[in-house]
Amino acid sequence: MERSKTHAKPLPRAQRIYNGMPSRELGSEGWHKPWSGGNGGNCLEAMKLADGRIAVRQSTDPDGPALIYTTDEMNAFIQGAKAGDADFLLS
């Protein structure tokens, strides 16, 4: 899968990034679909924010809420998923 080399532009200093904020407020550039597959385009999109946190949104609702995670939180999730800790979600 080809990844865009564009990075998120810094947000204005006055803008507060918070969990559940409208995704459109984070801009339209810099979102990636790292987990897309044969599901008709329904997948998660992720964006690395300027402060190192990661925003996640539903690809079919790009104006919907963004969930904001720290690098440590995302790392724990990915490592746990690789170890099978999230397999219960698939059964």
C-alpha cells in the first residue's frame, strides 16, 4: 500500500486537541489507512499529530469524532493485538 509522505500541518496554537473532537478540525491531509482490506473501504484511518499523539477515525465518517491516543497507548494496543490479546474481538 502506498503511503502519503505528507505530514499533518501544525494546528493553530489556540486549538485544543481532545478525544472525540470532530475529525475535520484536524484537517484532511495526513490521514492514512494502515488497516484497509477487502471490506469495501470501511476501515480505520490514523494520523500522527505534531505532538506525537495519534488520531484515529472511521473512514466512512471523515467528519465524525477522532479518538486521540498517546504513543504509549497505541504501542500497547498494537503489541497486544500482535500477541493475540484482542482475538476475542474476532469471535
